[in-house]
Amino acid sequence: MESPVTFDRLYEGAKRFARLAMEAHADEDQEVFVLHAGVSVERLAKAALVLVHPTLLTEVNGKDDMLLHLAGAVTKAPARLRTIGASTAIGRLRKMDVLPQKPSNEADDLDGLIELRNGVAHLGTGDVEDYLGTFTATVDKLLRHVRQDRGSFWEAWSETAQVVLDDRTDRLQKAVRLRVSQARHRFRRRFGNLPEGAVQGVAQAVSERGLIVVEVGPAKALFQTLSQCPACDQESAALFLAVGEDSLLFVMELTAEGLLCELCGFHLASTEEIKAVGLPTTVQHSVEDLTRIVAEGRNVGERHATLRLALQAVRINADDSF
């Protein structure tokens, strides 16, 4: 009878939980990410040990049922299959120089991921540190050790994994590229099975066209306009633009400060991030453009009043503009 504790089963389990971990991270569910990432690392670590010899998965606790089974000394598997835990598996791989040894930051981070996985599983936690980099780097080391292809392991998440592993870009660019990759995956998951043309219909339904007043403050006004999303390429992203009080009289130069796409969930939170995806960081609009767009809105009177406040915030005489 073949043992259910085999390399193929452990490896396929690691792949499945890795995919679930990446999906949870893209959905910003850190607790679920930690749970699945920890299981994925544990199964891949055990797969690496099985390749050397199955007996490396046995606990040293005086019981020899699993030892006899994994060594092939008995034909019948124990009623309860019990192997070593993640920490022990990682410890043995460290002794084999497969994973980083202590003391090192890499070893501490990996231990932190496993400890946090155990804590979330048993107690739950409200504030979970992001271990995506540690998870991806550990999986990559183990894949190279067991001579498995990175692309076949990550499959649809290969681009995301490569972004995380790439150390050639700075922190801001890496964060933006990661968000782009995750947003593209969310978009495919949400709309991949829709018929041709349906996505464009959804984009039109959720998008607000024109230059719209969002907020007026004492020093600047915030506007919103429509932009093509850098992640899903749909004309569905709200680009947020700010103008200061020292803007020109009738031509306002607005600075892009953020972006949010309702379709794929992609977001940018600063002018620097806007620049990182290749979008222009400044645009110009005239007062006539803004007045026309506001006048076409549903609540003309309310938006008319808001527009006056916006124009006052940029030192434009609103009474002369109507």
C-alpha cells in the first residue's frame, strides 16, 4: 500500500495553499493569508524532506508507528498519520543548509511567519504583519532545492511572485507593481467569464465622467475625473486632482494625488505613485470645463453652490464666472 505521505501530495498541497494565500493577500485579508502561507511553507518543507528520505518526517518522541510506516517496514499505515510540525521541518532543513540558519533576519522572519500562523489558527489576532516577502522568498528557496519550476508552482500568480522577489526596483515602485499585479488577478477573477462587451457596460455604469468637485478646504480644492486604469486598462478609474489657492485665474493646474478603480480595486495614494505607473502628475482644466460639467449633473443647484466654494478656494471670483 502506497503511503499518502508522498512528495507529489505534499507538493500539490503546497501549491494549492500558496494560491489561496496569494488570493487572500490581494484581498487584503492578512489573517487568512498568514494561515494559508504557513501551511504552504510547511507542506513544501516536508516535501523537500521526503525527497531525502520519508523517515525525516517522523517525530522523535518514543513512538515508532510512523517511522516504521515511512521506512516501508510495515504495509499498513497507522490509523492516524502524524508527522513533524512546520518548525521542526524548517529546523531540519536548516541543518541541511537548505534554508537560512540562525541568527539571521531571514530565519527570524520565517520563524515569525510560522509562529504567527499558529497564533492566528488558535487565538486570532487583529494586527498582522505583512509576511508576503518572507513567504515568497522561502518558497523560492525550497522550489530551487527540489528542482521544481517557479512558473508551474505559482501559475496565475507567477507575475506577482516575480514582483515580490525582484530586488532591482525601489520600495515605492515595488509596492505599486505588486498592487498592479494583484488588481489584474482580481479583475480576471471577477470578470473573466463575462461575455465580450459586458465589462465595458459595467465600467460605464460605475464611472462618473467629467471634472467633479469632491471636497473644498481652506487651502485647496479636490476634484475627480475619469482615467484609464493602469491595472485593468478599463476607462473606470477615478483620478483625484488637487489645486491650491495660488492657481491661475481661469486655467487651473491640478496635481494628481490618488487613483481608485471600482472594477479591479487598484489604488494609488500619492503623486509619486501616480508617476510610478506612468500617468501624468499634472493636468490643466479651465473654469468653463468645470462649470459645464457641474451644470450637467443631477443636482444642479447643489453642485452650483459647491462649485462657487471651490472657485473661492482657488481665488477665483465665482460671481464673475456665472
